[in-house]
Amino acid sequence: MDKIDCNPTEMKISHYIDMLLESPGWKTFFSVIIPIITGILSGLLVAEISSPSGINWKIIYYTKSFYGLLTIVVIIYFYCSGSKRVEM
């Protein structure tokens, strides 16, 4: 008889990821809270790189809101790619 090689830890992690992606709470978070946070961070970014003479694009990499927006992009990317996996 062949022995099936299953890693119970991997199965548990996969189960939790599926639960997370199908959770109504997380769907609400990604459809309501994330856009609000993105709007706030976008406004902060504009305020941080603005000066009386115009927008100073050279200092964008020194602002915290820029990295906050990048973090949100990465989170949304992984959430969307994971939710496509669940739908298949």
C-alpha cells in the first residue's frame, strides 16, 4: 500500500488562507477600509511633497506615506492573487 505524503502543517495553513480569503470581514476590509486608508495616505503624500514653489518629486522616497501606499499595493496584490486561487 502506498503511503500518501501529506504535511499536516501545510494543510492547516492552506485551510486558514482559504478561510481568510472567503471571510466576509476581510472582504469588507478590502472593499471599504483599504480605500479610505489609501485616500488618507494619498492626501498625506501630496502634503509632504508639496512646497510653495510646486511639487518636489525628488523627496517622494523620503516620505512615510509613499511607503505606506506601496505596502497597500503589495497587500492588495497578494489578496487578489489569493482570491483568484480560491475561485479556481
